[in-house]
Amino acid sequence: MNEPEGLRFRRLNRPQIITDELQEPQYKGTSTYSGKVFRVILVTLGGCLILPMLVVFFLLESPIHPELLSLNEPPLMSGCYEPNFKLREAQRLFEDQLVGPESIANFGDLIYTGTADGKIVKIEGKSITVIARLGKPPCDGSREQEPSCGRPLGIRVGPNGTLFVADAYLGLFKVNPVTGEVTNLVSAGQMVGGRRLSFVNDLDVTQDGRKVYFTDSSSRWQRRDYLHLIMEATADGRVLEYDTETKEVTVLMENLRFANGIQLFPDEESVLVAETTMARIRRVHVSGLNKGGMDTFVDNLPGFPDNIRRSSSGGYWVAMSAVRPNPGFSMLDFLAQKPWIKKLIFKVDDMTCDSIWYYMICCKTISLLSIYMEVHFNPPKD
């Protein structure tokens, strides 16, 4: 046997050290354990995600019952609808000092408005003075406290500087701006024309102070649920009349979709009413030969109208709560033709709070499974 062959032989028969412990590749057991944990966690997580979706689709009832709406294609953003940036140049007054002012009324150099925490305030120069509170404190402007604190929306100045206020939860009020005395004219919650006043919104007063015309946006939804009202688009809005002498409340017009801002015509024989969900303004005849009639004043607006106020030039100011861009995409126009998507959105929203607890339980379950499998498949050595 020559030398190279002997070397190869010695290498092949190199002595090995034998111990009592069985040596196995460490990665084998680790791979098996990780695979089992991954599969169990994946199945558990999949069940946690799929189960609530099945509940949403098949078991939960939607809190809204939307109707199919037919809106015209929004007008092109050209001509008088051409976008501009003029409002960006507006001066912000009393920023972070007033919470949620909805409507304003001026009397000489004085401005009056209501705030989200149920107060009526007077603005004079640079000072803000609280002159009245409609609801019951404590109030911080939160959604939960709105029904008890009140939410002043429409506000107008009547004869002799008296204020008339529409509160979404509490009804119609007359407020003396000097003494702060508050008089409830119409209580929200009362039955009028077979339906309850649930969302008193805006108002206007005749020059002699005899008649107050106001809107009730819905007999089903309150102000804090206004998104439900917008998405459901139910035709349960109304225009009502309050007679300050007889104290009677009369329904003038029904079946409006989100009756919102209201403004008397100069002749006081009709009122303009913003029908927010339909992106239009209706004209309701409240006196004269056409009393009880209604026609469309402006249709297919480039946005969804809110308040209406007369301008000094003889026209009207209309505030839009949202724009219907064209060219562009309008979410509300898109959803108007797809009530099933609206239902699904509010089903998911309705179970959001419960889902938080549900997913916390799922995460805890997965964590416990991981600990169990750690001990069961990879027990600690003695």
C-alpha cells in the first residue's frame, strides 16, 4: 500500500468520540414546534377575523334603513360654480374661544350665536358674554351631554331685539338679550301632527313677531345622529308654524329629506327650505293664495345646502356642508344608488365597540395558546 492510499484509509477510519447523549440537529425540533405554533395561531386568527364578518353580513341588523335615491349628475364646476380660494382669505374671529357656533344673528353692532355646550352668547367688539343657557349643566359640549345641555342651532332677532332660538333637543325659545330671561315656546319631544319633534333645526320670524316658521329635520333621528339621517335619507323632515298669540303649532309641509335651513321671502308668503340630502332648495308657500303648496326653488346644487340667509343685494347666502365635485367623485352621490353599502357601513360601525373587546379576547386567546404550545411541545429540561 503506497503512502497516498494509507493516508486516505486513515482519514476514513478516524476515531470518533461516542457519548451517552443522542445528538440530533437542533433545527429539527425547533422547526416542528414553530410550524405547529404558526398553524394554530393562523387558524385562530383567521377564525377571529372571519367570524365577525359573517356576523356583520348575516346576523346584525343595520341601524339605518336607507332608500334608493335618484340624484342628477352634479353640475360642472364652471361659471358661477368655478372653485376659488376667497374663503381662505377670511379672517378667523375668536378662534378656540367659541365651540361649535352654528348660526349667527346681528343686531346693530352686536352678534349673537349659540355654542355646542348649550349657551347663547353675545359678541361685542372683542368680548364674548354669556347671556343665557338653555339646558342643564354641567356641559362640556360632548355628544353624550347634548340632549340635556341642549344644542342651539338657528337663531334670529325678532321685534324689539328679542332673540328666537331653535334648539335641536329642547325646542323653540325666546330669549331676552338684556335680562337673559328664557321662555320655552315649543318643547321638543312633543307630538305634532302625529309625530314627535326630534331634531328642531332652523327658524325664521315674521317682522311683526306673530309667526315663527321652523324646520324639524327628522322625527326619527336626533342631531347627534345626523350622519344616520344623511345616509338613511328618510323623507320625514317637516316645516312647521308657531303662532305666538294662539300658541298653536301647525305642520305646513311634510316628506322633506333632511329639512335644514329656512328663510322667509320678503313678502312673507313663502319660505325657502334647504333639503340637504337632495342637494336642492324648496319653496313652501305659508300664506296667500298658494298656501300649502310647494315647488323647487333651486335644484341640483353643487353641494349639500345647510343654512340659508338673505343677502343685502336681494339674493341669498347658502352654506354648503359638502361639495359635489364635477369633475371628481362625490361619495354621497355614489352611495345614493347603493343603499346596501350604506347598511354595511353602519353595521360595521355599530359593532365597533363590541369588536374592540372581541379582538382583545382573540389576542389573549392566541397568547395563551402560544404559552401552552411552548410548554407542551418544548417542555423545559430537568
